[in-house]
Amino acid sequence: MQKSVNLSVNEHHYDNSYSKVDINDLIKKINNIETFLCDAIRTDTSWHGFYYGSFRYEIKGKKILELGCGDGLNALIMNELGADVTAIDISSKSEMIIQEVNNQIKTNVKTLTGDFSKIEFEPNQFDYIVGKAFLHHLTHEIENLYMQKIVDLLKDGGEARFFEPAINNKFLDDLRWIIPVPGRPSKLNKKVFHEWKENDPHPIRDNSTYHYINLGKQYFYDFEAVMIGSIERFSRLIPNGKFNRKFRRWAHKIEPKLPSWFRYSAARSQLIIFRNPKTK
């Protein structure tokens, strides 16, 4: 049974999280976009996955809607790469952060706050609708509502692109919960883990590749899942530092050479690409 999503609770959670964002750090990254992005795509899993392939070069002049824009950095990056970007988040802090950056360095990201399903848009206006670790925050019911709206908003031949967790292996998933990471205690520490889980904004839901491919089949003619992080996942056992980053770069570099069955089973993350909405 799915854990339900309380949007007001989520809003409070992310308001608190984004209040800690360093705007000067965002501006520094935007002002040094090539240095930052090249390093991030090589090293950091979410950036490596989201910008998989030639995406960064394809978006110039395109109209993009980002769902769950968070601290705004990805929306600002896409804007600097030449895209016309509209960014949405449940937290008003996101809008405040992006507008402050817009004011300081003359970026031009449009912002909206609220529940995507309730915000009105003209249909058929976006080339891309994207999310970086977004869909897994939704129950399956809300996910389907959002997909119906995504299909309506995409242009002919448009693309939806989501970087999400991949849960394809029960043993690895059970092991993941046992190993503590910053901000999440071990499942073996039952009382503390239970308290953490009660305050976790993520619903209990299916994040397997099988689920996302079936979701794509409902709404799109073309769909693809790219497995990411089968080796990189072990970087969590390595202390943060230069060696950790070096290991992650190595892991991302060799991953395409690994057997597809291993990548599927061991993937930590996945890039889901949906193309050509079925109503078009």
C-alpha cells in the first residue's frame, strides 16, 4: 500500500531545506558554467544521468518546463545553455532563489510555485518537460495525473526526461537501507529509522525500471531507460574527498562496457526518456 503524499507537509519540508541554499554558490557555478558542468557530468550521478548523451547541446532555443526544480541550479544551467526555461516547485523558496539569481546576474528563468496538476498552461507549448529526481516523490495516482498533463503540454515530437532512482534488485535495496548515509539512519537502528521514515516526504512506491517503462507505454510511442550507477553506488562506502570523486568518474566511464543484465540489476539510478506523446 502506498504511503500518501501530503503536499502541505512536503512544502514545509522543502521550504526548510531550500532556506539553506547559498545563492552566492549558485551564482559562482553559473558564472563558471563550463568548469562546473563538465566536472558535474563526469562525476556526480544525477548530473551525469540527466545530461546523458548530447542533451546539453540539443536544448539551445528549446522551450523547457522543469518540474520540481529544487534549488534552481539545473533550471539556471539549462537557461545559460540557451533554453527558454520555466521552473516549478511546490516550495515558494525555489521561486525566491531563482528570482534572486535572475536579478543579480540577469538570467531569465520563469518561475511558478504550486502543484503542477493545478497550474494552467496553454497546450502543446514545450519541447521538453523534465525532472531531476522528481517522479519518485509522487504516488502512482498523482504520477498518472501528471503524465496526462505532460502529454497535453508537449509539442509534437516532444520529449519528457526524468532522472530517478532504480530499484531493480531486492537484495541491493535491502542492503541500501541497512547502510546509513548522511541524513538517513540504518534500518537496523529501528527506533531512529522509524522516526526518520515517518518524516520522509517520499511515498512508498515502485521505482523499478519495469514500472517506468510501463508508464511510458501508456502515454508515449517511444520510451527508453538508461541504467546508471551499478558501480558508482559503492562510492557511498568511500569517505568524501578526491579519491571518492575519482572513483565515481571511473565508475561512470566503465559502466557502458558492462553487461546490460548487470547494469539493470545493480543500477542505483536511471534516466527515463519518453518521446512522442500518444495524443499527438
